[in-house]
Amino acid sequence: MTRTLYRWLIGLHPPAFRLRFEQELLWIFDESSDASGPAPLFYDAAISLLRQWLVRSGMWKWVLAGVAGAVPVVIGFGSFLFNWPMRYP
């Protein structure tokens, strides 16, 4: 059951990463999941998944552009949004 879940997590990685490392990752899982438990391997696979999709694929540029586009809006409308409703003396 845990191997199937781990294999699914590896399957979410980009295709080039899977082709290169899937068999090795599954072998490591089979060899070390009994000794240390599967939790560290799941954690490592989840961090790897984020790293592969955000950094290696260039998606970080889109994330950074979205944040950079939202900052001026928050700065420009921040006083309006955070002081709602306005109280007049």
C-alpha cells in the first residue's frame, strides 16, 4: 500500500525526472522503508516534487510574476482594504 502511494507521488514528477530516477527511487524505497519507515521518504519525495515543478520547469517565473503583480495592488489598495469600513469623526 505504501509503495503504491510512493509510486504515485513519484509519478507526479515531470516526465524527464521520472525517466531518469523512478527505478532508483523505488529501489531506495524498497531497501530503506523497513529500516527507517516510509515517512522520511515521503517527505523527501514531496519536497522533490515541489522543487522539480517550480524550479526546474521554469514555473517559478510565473509564481514570481504573480507575486510581483499582486504587491502593487496590495500597496495601492491596502489602506482601503484594511480600514474598511471607514469611520468618520
